[in-house]
Amino acid sequence: MTSDQTKTFDLSASFKAYDVRGIVGESITAEIVEAVGAAFVDVLELEGQTVLVGGDMRPSSPEFSKAFANGAATRGANVQLLDLISTDELYYACGALNAAGATFTASHNPAEYNGIKMSKAGAQPISSESGLKEIQARAEEYLHAGSIPAAGTRGLIGVHDVLKDYSEYLRKLVDLKGSRPLKVVVDAGNGMAGLTTPAVLGGALLPKLPFDIIPLYFELDGSFPNHPANPLEPENLLDLQAAVIEHGADIGLAFDGDADRCFVIDEKGNPVSPSAITGMVARREIARAKAQGEETPTIIHNLLTSKAVPELVEHDGGRAVRTRVGHSFIKAVMAEEGAVFGGEHSAHFYFRDFWNADTGMLAAMHVLAALGEQDGPLSELGHEYEPYVSSGEINSEIDDKAGAVERVRADFAGEDVDVDLLDGSTFTARDGSWWFNLRPSNTEPFLRLNAEATDRATMERIRDRVLALVNG
């Protein structure tokens, strides 16, 4: 790192609420990353301790991993380079090895982006409320100074491959050996699931399971030559849907770029909603916790998941806890409540047995187990968990978001409706026939609408009424 007095360093463009994300060569560079690595050690007081560093398949990840490692070692931490990893592999390593760590990924963002997801020892999240702002400030100090002062003893840098240990750990959590044979199409989107799927679900490292895995885009390629690695967008599921039909598969799985989220397609090529997956996994985790003597297992769900989720949890003798959207909130509540499982509408799934962290692969394994232990198709199984009709998330680009919400509130004021402000504004009909949430984006000029009702006509009526008010 060299001093350049003409440069000013403001990292606020890339430091977000939960992670770091920016355009390579502009808001994230090797010089910046080295300073962040040093700051990470300082803020978390990791001198003399182990720091884990890995990255995804983006072209800049190896260079950034080395730069972060160098910054961390300069400040006295001993670094273990994990090489190519999914984000949930980082969480596994931070949990199993009880060490803080970082991985270079921009998740589902386009190819020109990269970023850093950081974790404390035990896979505890780092967010703007738990150290990220301090890391940003310290990194800016080093960048302004033009150098990173060496600690008393420079740390060592070694290499540690966790893929096999991670795969074995997941297999212990969900026993898939007794499943009926299933044909499974997996779309890795040229992301990290191309590495983790053969290791966990295939026979690459461990004994073969009763699955015929049909790979789509398993080549690790951070330029995303086939489609963006963002399964939340319906157009990015089209290849998987076609392949499921073409191969007569039982199920399709789609992972995002860093493989911490998983989306599911049934044998007819239709998406199974993340809320249905939340219900399906919750039912399994409640049963397992009860079998181990837990009286009323707790399940976390964010306020945008279907109301079918808390209904199912209560029906199965669990306790449902509703939270705001966002993984640092969910992880914090998971820890506070001792929850066994948590699910979000965005296909993030959290497990107590996985240090309260999110893992797309473990969620996929639960769905495969649920499908494989009964004879019916996934469309029938999934239908059980989707009794209501959802709008999905609809974004309206609008400058005066508060004014738009006020118009909606005024319009519904005289009706038999409850409103709560846990995260945005949630309007619920007291007869239980519908609800909707309006939530402003923190980072974009969007107002996000999610609506759900007992039937399609009601959902569409509420959805269209709200959108007319928002855009009016």
C-alpha cells in the first residue's frame, strides 16, 4: 500500500447494512480490501488468532482473498485460506473451527461486482450494527495514511480445504440414504453450487446417494455466461424449468451465485414458493426437535412469508415468531429465541444446527428428504403448504415513498383492517381473507408490495387497488 495524498477514501458506497459490495476496480480494489482485512483484525481484536478467508468464482476473488489475508496477517492474525467456497461453507468453517472469517462474493449481483461477507467466530453475523461501520472507519484511516502498521508479530498464512468436512456435516444433519431414487436437475448458474452439489449430493467426495443429478451450468464462471445467478427473477428459472420437463425429473433446484439461497421447481416445472419450503422444513425440524425432547420448538419467519407458515407451526405444536426482513435480524432472533429453524420469503433458510446461519444446501436436502420418504410428486406435496394465493414482490419506483404509504393508509382507514409497523406497513383484514405489506427499500427508490389472500380474485383486487394508490 502506497501513500497518495491526492486520494480520498470514502467506503460508504460499498459498505452496506450486512456486507460489502461494489464494482471491481472502482468501489472495491485490492488496496481497499487489504485495508479492510487489517481493520477486520483490529475491530474484532483478532491479533494472534485464526482468520478464515475464501472466495467465490468471480475473477477478482483470488486476488482479493490474498489482499485481505495480507492485511489481516500484517495486523497479527494467522490466516487460513479456504480457496473456493460457497457462503454457507464460510459459515460452516466459522462455526466448526470457531474462528472469524470473510468470503469474497457479490452473491447474485452481475459479473462486474464483488464484495465481502464477514462473520465472527461461531458464524455470528457482522452487520452495520455489530462492527461493520467500525471496520469501514478503520479501513478508511489506513487508506488515508497510505500504509498499514505491522503488529508485533506478523501472522502466518496457510491453506485449509473445508469442502469434505462441510459435506459430511450436512449429511449428518439430514439422512438421505433411505430416500427413494429421485431424478434431480440442479441449476448452479455457473456459481458455487457447481462445486458444492457434487460434493454434498453427488458421489464426488462421499458415498453416492440414491439421486440421479442432472447438472446445469456447473462450470464455475464469474462472468455468468448463461444467465444471472439470481433465481429470485423468474426469467432465470426458465432453463431449469425446461430441463425438469425434458428429463422427466422429480425436482429442480436453483442456487444463487454464492449458493446460500435455494429455489425449488416441481416435476411440472412450477416454482414451489419459499414460504412452502419454509413450512415443509419447519414441519421436519419441529418433529425432530420434539423427538429429542423439546416441548415447543420455535420457528422464525419474516413478516413477508405466507400466513400458512405460522398456522402450520402452531398446528404442529411449535411456536412461530415473526420478524423483520433481513438476515442479521433473523440470526439475532434465532439466537435469542433458541429457534430450531427460520425461513424468509427470499429463500434464505436458517438452522440452529448450522450456527443459526443460512444455507441453501441444507434446505434443499430437507426438501429432497421430504419428497423421497413418500411416493407422491412434489406438486402434490408442495400444494399442502400453499393454501393461499400470493402476489410475489412487486416493486414500484417512486420518489415520495412516505406519501404513497400515507395515501394507502387513508384509503383503508375506514375498513375492518389492522395495521402494524414492524417492517414497513402491514395491513391485515380482520376476517383473515387478505393481508399486504408495503415496505420502502433502504437502498433504491422502490416501494415493495407483497399481498396474499384466500383466493386469486381477492388477491388481485387488493393488489391492483394498492398499486393504483401507490402510483397515483
